[in-house]
Amino acid sequence: MSEQTTVGEVIVAFLEQCGVGMAFGVISIHNMPILDAIGRRNKMRFIMARGEAGATNMADGYARVGNRLGVTITSTGTAAGNAAGAMVEALTAGSSVLHITGQIETAYLDQQRAYIHEAHKQLDMLKAVSKTAYRVLTPETALPILKQAVRDAMTAPTGPVSVEIPIDIQQAKIAWPADLSPLPILTSQPSEATLQRLADALAQAKRPLLWLGGGARHAGEAVKRLAEMGFGIITSVQGRGVLPEDHPQSLGAFTTQASVEALYQTCDAMLVAGSRLRGNETLKYHVKLPKPLYQIDADPLTENRSYPVEQMVCGDSALALDYLADALQGRMQIDAKFADDLATARLGAEQEIISGLGPYEPLVASLQKALGRDFNWVRDITLSNSIWGNRLLKIFAPYDGVHALGGGIGQGMQMGIGAALARPERKTVALIGDGGFYVNLGELATAVQEQAPVVMLVMNDRRYGVIKNIQDSTYGGRHYFTELHTPDFGELAKTMGLGFVRLEDMSQVDAALQQALAMTGPVLMEVDMTRIGPFAKAFAGPPVRKKAEQVE
């Protein structure tokens, strides 16, 4: 190495020290010093996305499935704005994403002199969609700020972090830093005295439930021990797979189904670990959860935010649950009927979902059989996901499921690409509606160029299906702005150079899935819903509880 180098190269060298083997982004005049260094050093793979939103979604999916730092590199101004929506998703999901964006020269910052790629109050925008956001103002502070940004992104509660680096600073020459190592990731230590009080309280429970969220994905061993003691396990969508969903103590993510809510009323304690108890998973906070209710979370601000709790433990979920598993060993006296009641509630919830599938029941069963236990399951916001994708198809490990938690349509394809590149040795399936598929259609080219091993399962009803159902249920059947022009997906796939399978008859589902999963690289599998028919039950938006049904 030369005695001096550019800030851009120092940034890349630091990311290499962080173990970053892949970054996503779009090249531009305001990030070229960084990307030039990536190319020259040739130690990091750069995924050339077709847009900044797609790149950031890819980095998000990569971070979630790989359980590592995802990096997206964009230009400034419009480009940073393009990434903002995807940053909202990463923030909602708590994804460890580092967003490095260029900036105009420091001499012109914040002067509104109409410079190219300038965005008024860009840093304020980035602060609004990030866990934290920084601006580098001198060459010498670039590395310290990047070190802190990575620590922020990886420290629970995790989340995306943005760093603006003006182009003149990227180009500036500095001496090689003596220390390129990342800062240690901070772990919130729970109070032992508080945990002991919680253990003493839980020891009295005979029918305890443990609700797991995304903040407990690293706590699998402790969760398994508690399940073996007799705890029932239920999860948010983000917490799926912490305990394999075929475990006899698992209720999966069936948080609002009638049979499960009935079970809640027979339980004498619930411990919530690493979950915000989001409104769409609690019928806008009207699901009556068991009492007493206890909580573990690294974020102290979650206490009493969604539901009042009897006791809060602030700290890392894995550390806390491991302590509880030790403290409760040999002390639990579980109701002999509890395990059977858990199984009955789970079966009732599954049957409730299955009853609404109609002709699509074989699709779910065939997918489960074809995929086995080792796969990534990525879902966009779509009618099919809302009906069955979020809960019915079982997953078996905590980082195997990815869902657009922020509710934004059109992110599933890109997150599927990122997930597939994070774990290329296994198959990734991305469940997408035709409406969401069009949002970032250009990223098909990225998938082909990178030969991402992802099957894009496109449920094609040629419309915004959920919106149409809402119009039927709430707006007198007046259908406006829902019908979509639909290309021939086979011709589209041929033009793009990716594999293609069309399913028009559900009796052929096994063969179609086998064909799609056997192909290498990206595959588009179209399920023609206009030929197969509608679901047995119409889904008209997230379930809510009517006022007459609400309980205090």
C-alpha cells in the first residue's frame, strides 16, 4: 500500500475489515471514488442495481437472510431520495443496512444554488428514514464516522444508518489509517436482579406463552430450552422460525386467529421478547393478551407502548432468555393439558386459513413439500401473502423469512434477489403479486446479470386484488384504478433471459414447481389466477376488530 490514498479507498478497506463481501448500488459521478476503489481492490462484489430503491431493498434482504451488515451505495439528491422508501422498510424491520450516499462539494452544501444532484435538507430526510444519519465534513473524520455508523446499524435495536460523504472528501488524499478495525458491537446487559424477579413470577405459571419478535431471532437455543420446559411459543411475522414451526410447542405466527385468541384466555402468563406487538398483529391492539404480561427488549422505549406490562426487562433478548432458562430449570409445573391445547389451537388456526384458499390449497402443500426445510421465503405485499404466505407455509430457522413489514408494495423482488445472493447455496422463493412485480421491473435485469438463484412466484390476477376486494366490501363495488395492463410474462422472461414456468391448472402444480426449482439462476413462475380462479374467501385489507367486539 502507498503511504497515502483517497478517502474513498479507506472507506472500502474499512468495509472489507467489517467482513462486507458484497455491496449494492448504482454508480454515479458523486460516488465514483468509492466504486473505483471497489473495482481496483477487487475484494468486494458490487451488485449493479438498476435503481437506488432496488439496491437498498437488495441490501435489506441480504442483511436479513445473511444476519450481517448490508451495504448500499447511492449518489446524492434524487438518488438518495429514491433510496428513502426502501430505507423506511429497513427501519421498520430493524435491518442492519449501511447507506453510503455521495454529496455535492462541501463548498456548496446547503446553499440552494441549484447544483446538480442537490437536495434541499437531504440530511434531514435521511435522519427521518434512518436509525441515525451522519454527514462527513472533513477527510480525517470519514473513518471514525463510518466506524460509528456500522456500530449503530449492528447494535440492538438494529436499523439502517445513512452517511453522506461529499465528493471532494471522497477524492481527498489522506495517510493510511493505523487501525481499520470496526468498533465492538454493544450488547445491552439485562439486570440480573430484574431477571430473577421475572423468573420467580414465571415459575408460578402453569400455562405460559412466550411471544417472540425479530429482536429474539438470535435466541433460538434459549427458546428451545423454554419450549422443552413447556412454554408455548408464538411469534410475530418477524420472529418466525426462532423455534422451528413444526415444533409441537409452536403456535407459529397465528397471533389473531380465533382458536389462538381463545387459548390466550386460558393462559396465566405471557412473556414478550424482542417484539413491538404491532397493531396489524394484534387487531390494532384489541386482541386480549394473557395477563400478567411481561416484556424483554433492548429498547427501553417499548415499555407500555402497545400494551401495559407487569414487568419490563431492558436488555438483549438472548441473554435474558438464557438466564430465565437456567433459573427456571426444574421449577415449572406445566398443566398436563397445555401441550394438547396448543396443538388444538394451532390446528384450528391452520384450518381457518386453509378454508379460505379454495383452489390454491394444493399450491401451499406442494411448495412445502418441494422446498423441504432449507430455503428462503420472501414475501411482497400481495393478496396471496396476506391470505397464506405470512403464516401458513412453515419455516424452520430464524433468518429464513423476509417480509415487507412496512406495508410497501413492490419490494419483494429486490429483497428476494438480496436474500438469494446472501445464501446462494439454497433456493430462494419470492412471493409477489403482479402489481408489486411491475414497481421495480428493471431489477429483473439485475437478477439475470448476477444469476441470483431466486424463483419469483408471481400471482397474476391482472389487478390490484386487495384494493378491488376493499372496493367490493366498503365502496359499493365501485372499481376504480385497479385493472392493470399485463404483458405476456413468458415473452418478458425470454427477452430478459431468465427461466420461465407458467401454471394455469392446479393439477400441474407439482410438475411446475419441480421445473422451476430445478432451473439455475433467476426464474419467473407465473400463477395465472384468471384461469385458476379466486380464493374461497376475499381478503379486504388487514383484519380489524369492530367496536362491538373490542375488549378492554
